[in-house]
Amino acid sequence: VAEEQKVWARAGSSAVLPCHLSPRKMGKSWKQQPDKTSVLWKRHGGRYPHMVLEVGYSGLRKTALPMRARVSVQDSALRHGNFSLRIDPVRSEDAGLYEAQVTYNMESPCDLRFHPPHRHFLFLTVTLSPPSPAVENEPLLLSCNSSHRASLVETRWFHNGRPVPTSRTFCSSHGALSILHTAMSDAGSWRCQLRYSDNKIISATYNLQILGFDGPTNPVVYAAAGSAADLPCTLSYLPSALGINVVTAHWSRPSGGHLQDRGISQNSSSRSFHLRLPVVGPDDAGQYRCAVSVGSKTISRDVTLAVVTVTPSIQGPVSEGSRLLLICSLTHPRGHERFQWKHLDSAPTNSKLAVATSHNLEGQRPQMGPTLEIPHVSQKDMGTWECSVHGPEGRLGAVEYGLQITGTVSHGSVTDPFFSPYSIPWCPFLSQPHRPSPL
């Protein structure tokens, strides 16, 4: 083929400029002396072409300094007429016009010189600005660049295989895509497709990694009053995987509530910076902020602590026959929570203590709603009552109340926190955001 041929490659990948000679066309002497062959690859540019790689008759190799260790031809392939030039990895400055010159000594006064078609080596690359890692909520620019000489007619972008429409968030112009506010959902494969005036269509892919937080955007942690709570703060990537050696995390309360110094220094071997509150009450409920400094950038996430409490209409031990209301309340409700009451255990009927169970007493069903009414308190009502909070995602949290009746043998002492007349912790305590906790 006497015409110029084009080879496309993406910066950072490998590329092969093909050059094949047919031994059948070269005659029988090729098979007898395949080692009497040399190849010289040149690159055209400037006033004169310059050598890229040369492999002589003796196997001696010469390589241009700028491309040393990145260009090669295989010895085994040379014996079979394959003189293809491999470049690994490809750089954008490698684009240009290349020529292969193959010389075969026929054991005669003349040499056969074969000049394959010129290879116009083109590149396509996608770059990120500012450089990686991209940070959640910050703007970034994906640029799609090509060395093709024709006029660019159209640029299309695809995210994880789906076309990206132009919107307030995504703006495409002159081969670049601007993302005004990056979100964790923007991570993944981005592909740009360029169409030129000569109907040439080329594309390249970029795998975008975004440094942010795992889990929901606005997590809510449900905890029983008197229990411990763990507030999550987990990065999407291990810092060391992104070339970051040291990170620093700091917890605060934007509302100005009291919070002891919670500065945490961690190395790159951890991506979790949870805040543990040993005992929480209604005053601890509200918004907390985790700020993580990664190099010169700081990212933050707000976490809401919702506390579940039980308030009885009668303080202290309750007399048999009294009317009792147990009110289950939740700080910072989101509006979709449902409340469910369940009697976990009852008063002992003989000298042996009754064993608490996680199911209802026979003949009883869970009662729905935040308020539990017991019109006439009796001995069968004594024990632990549980108020659990449920949402669309399942069980969110629970709190227990120990009911004591005056004049009866109580199940547990008055000082036992699981049987106090106030809201008491449920064990194990739930402190996972938006997910039900196992009993």
C-alpha cells in the first residue's frame, strides 16, 4: 500500500506501528539467511528526519535518547519479517510521522531496500484539571485532546456507557466537559467521542476516581438515650492509594453545642475517622461535622444524631390499676419514621425468674404509634417494653423502658439501669445510619 496510514493511540497506553514483509515475496534466500536484515525507524520532524530505533545485521541496537526504554522490536519477529515498532507507554509528544527502512543483503553487489508506507502516528488523550485526585463537591474539567488535523465537528461524552446531556451540572464545549459540582455518583468510566470533518470518529476513556465519603450524603444515626453512638466518617479511598501520606480529621458541632477536642491524626493506612459518644441524651442530638484535611484540600460531611427516648406519664414505680402512658419520642425526625411497641418480658410467676425474649408474649401483637396506653396496669404488664423506630429502609433504632409495679417483686433491682423508670438503653445499641441493627 503506497498511501499514508494512521495509527491511533491513547496517551499512557501502548501502541504498535506495523511493518510486515512477506518472506514469500523476498524469495528463497530470505528463508536461508533471515539474519542478513536490518531495520531503521525514523521520525520526520524539523529539517531532517531523526533516528528512533535501529537494529543492525549483528543485532546491535541504537535508540534515540528521548524514547529509550519505550521503543522496541522483537528479535523473534524480525526473523519472520515483522519489523513493527512498539512504543510503551505512549506520550502525547510522540505524535508525528514515522518511517521504517528495511535493508536485506542478497549476497550480491546490490542491496534491496524496502520503504513501507509512512505511519502517521496520532494520539488521543483525556486529561483532568485540577490533577487527580478529584475531590467531592469541587469543580473539575475533563479535556479530550487529539492530534488529528481535520476540523472538529462534534464532541460527545458518555458516563458508564450512557450519553451525558448538557445541563447546569455538565457543560461541554470544544472537546472539554466541565462538572460544576462533583458527586460520588460521577466516579467511573468517562468516554469522549470526537467526530471530524473527514468523518473520522475516535474515542478515548478516562477512569475518574473521586475522593469523598462512603455512605449516604446526609447520614442519620439513631441511638437510644443512655446508649453509645458511633458517628461515621469514612473516605471513599485509602489515602495511600492516591499518593497521600498523611490526613487529619476534626469533629465539630456547627450548632455551637459543647464538644470536647476531637482532633484525630491518622496516617494513610486508615480511611475511617468515626466519632464515638459513650453515652448520649437528648442534649447530644443534632448535627455533627467531620472535616478531613487531605493535603491542601479539606472535605467535610455532616452527620445527624437522632436520640430515641421514652417518657412515662407517671414517674417512679407505678401502682397496680393505674392508667399509664408511655410516650416514645425522637429528636430530628425526617417525617417517615414509624413507631412500634413490644413487650419483651413479664413478671416472674414463681421462684424462677422469667427469661426475656425477643418475641411478643403469647396472644399479644406489636402496638403501633408513638404512644402506648395501658388503661389498667397489672402484674402481667411488668417488665421491659421496647419502642422501636422503623423507616423505609427497615429498623432504625430502639429504646427500652423497665416498668415496675408497687407492691410486687421486681425483676431486677431499682438501681439496674435496664429497669429504671426512665428511658434506658437497648442492647446491643444501634448506631448505624439508615440501616437496621441486628438484635
